[in-house]
Amino acid sequence: MERIKPKLVVEPNLIPDFCRGRMVFSVALAMELVALTLTLLGSKHGEALLYFLALVSLYLQWIGLCGATALCWSRRWLNRANPQLVFFSCWAILVLMVMAISAAAYSVATLLPVLPNFPSEPQAEFVFRNTSVAAIVSLLLLRYFWSRNDWQQQVRAEGESRYQALNARIQPHFLFNSLNSIAAMIAIKPTEAENMVVDLSDLFRASMEKRSQVAALSEEIALVQAYLRIEKARLGDKLNVHWDVPDELLVWSVPKLVVQPLVENAVHHGVSKLLGAGVISIRAREISNRLVVEVENPAPPEEAAGGHGNRIAVDNIAQRLQLIYGDSALLELGRDRSVAGIIYRARLSLPLTPRKLETGDSA
């Protein structure tokens, strides 16, 4: 029997991405620290020390830039090989490159008066000494960059898996409620039930698409409207919705399926439990460069004294907001008193841009 192995959703990157500016800056900083260390270990003083530092920095920065370019180029060719082979292949590329640059630098130094009494040793000895130092330093630096790359990929994988698990917990919760609504409508209003199935399929098609964790507010509003059509067909005139979402805010990025569960709570734990009709208010505002979305519903008599509705959905949303925005996003719940009586309000406060889960850019 053939053993079926799971396919990788995201191909692992064995070689750190030295094509990125942040990584090149890290290499340049490391080379400058090595140059400063070598300069301080010498016996030069005053202007001679600064001149020596400038030459060593130029030499090492050239090595670092060429090394980053070589590793960036080799990433597309070596990334599919054995991890150990990839690591030592990259190390060998760096060592051979330093050997070639050292030989070229020695030749230039013999033609130009770069430093007095330089070179003072045979070319073979100069190249061997520089290559040996480079072999040790590059091994340590590669090990550091490799370990950091592995950690960053693990963080991305854990963050993505946690997000997908949290998102999957919302889907059954909504599915069961929607199927109950459709089942109640099939016998008495088959046309409306068919429309509800179409809206339900649109909702789940959007939720199961493998795309970004965030989407435009306009897409989230469309999902909320599809959900409300399902509930409107079941509740009829009992359910009323007041929208106050300016068009200019529809381009804001919000987490997918983050407003819909709040509206679902407002319907099932608010309007559906009222004896008469109820109004759900959905508002959006931009306040201090933040998007504030509020969902309000009248509290039924049994919950006016302190009920909280469905805590599973709101706790889920809070965890997803933490994953995407860190501590900069807020989800607030509470009761308030209005002219019509006690209302229950859920408020989302989101920053302009999400925190990146991909930490490949981080230093």
C-alpha cells in the first residue's frame, strides 16, 4: 500500500532571504562590527587607525555585499536540496568567494599605494589567512541567520495554524444556526429557503477561500448583508436593520468574518428573543486614524440585568484580533441605556494597518 504524505501548503525556505533589504542591512552591520573589531585589535593610532578602518570596512562590506548577492542567487537553486547540504553549500560559496576577493584585493594593493609596507607577506599566505578567518566568521554568521530564519518560519506557521483553527470554530457555529433557519422555511416558503441556501453558499465560499486574513470592509459588509437576508427571511418584520457606514470607510482593511459574528449575536441573543420587533444598528466611524465599528441590539428582558450572549464568538474574535493586530486592536462589549430601553453594544476599534504575522522583515 502506498503511504500518502500530506502536501506542504507553504514551501519551506531553507535559505534565509538575503534578497531583502532588511537582511542585507543586517549583513552590512555584521561586517562593520567585524571591521571595527579588527581595527581595535591592531596597533594603529590617530589618522592611521581611521584610514585602516575605512579600508577594512570597504573590503569587508564588499565581501558582505557579494556574499548576500551570491546567497540570494543560490536560493532558487539550492532551496530544494537536503538542509545540511544547502547549509554547507552556502558556506562553501562564501569561502570560495572570499578567496577570490582576497586574491583580487592583493593584486590591487600591489599596484596601488593603499597602505605603507602593504602587502608585507606573500599572496598565498595573505589569501590563506583571510580565507581561514572568513571560513570561521561566515560559519558563525550563517548559523545565526539560519537559526533566526527557522524561528521566524515557525512563528509564521504557528500564527497561521492558530488563525485557521480559530476561523474554523466560527464556521460550525454559524452553519448550525443557518441550517435550522433554512429547515424552518422549506415547508412554508420554499423560494425564500432557496435564496437562503444561495446566501449561505456565498458566505461559506468567502470564509473558506485561502486568501489574506484581512479584507476590505466592503467585503465584510457584503457577508453581513447575506447573513441578514437569511435571518430576515426567517424573522420577517421582527428584524430591522439600521446601517450607518460611510462609503469612504469601505476601503478599510478588517479581519475576515469579524463583524458578522457580532451581528449574529445581536440577532440570536437580542432580536430573536424579543416579544416584538427590534432594530439592530451597525455603524462605522473613523476616529483618530482608527476604524470603529459598533453593533447594537435591544437587550431582551431576561438579559437586561446582565446577560452577555454568546461568549464563544466574542472570545474567538478577540483571539484573532490579538493574532493580527497585537494589543493595538480593541473589542469592547457592554450594556447601555437609550430612549428605547437597555441596549447591548459591541464595539471594534482597529488600527489603520494590521501587524504583519510574517516576521521575515524583523531584525
